Amino acid sequence: MDFLQNHIEALIFCAPAPIKLVDLKSCLSEMFNAEVPEKDIADAVARLIDKYKDETFSFQVNKSAGGYQFLTK
């Protein structure tokens, strides 16, 4: 399992509105007390998008309003 991806998945899931990369970066940097490269975050989000494209999931990660959120398919 990808540690960073798991944290990003949780942040997207619990966000009340689409969460932007800059907000993900801010939360993760505060959580880990270290800078997290935006490229690593974007790559993890891309993996989550691919993961939830599978038909076994009833929801997916959508890009919306400049951020990311889970929505039903």
C-alpha cells in the first residue's frame, strides 16, 4: 500500500467540498511536518483516479471546481 496515497484518499473522502492540490499539500505537509512535493501528490491522485475507475466501485474520484472529490458513478 502507498502510504501517501492512503492519506490523500482519506483527505479527499472527508473533504466537504472538492479539495485542491494546494490544500492537499498544505494538510500533508502539516501532518508529516515536512514538505511533500506537489508532483508526488498529483501522481498519487492519478493512481486513485485509476483505482476507482474499476467497475467494482460504486463511486469514483472526480476533478471538479479545481479540486478532487468522491462522487457516485
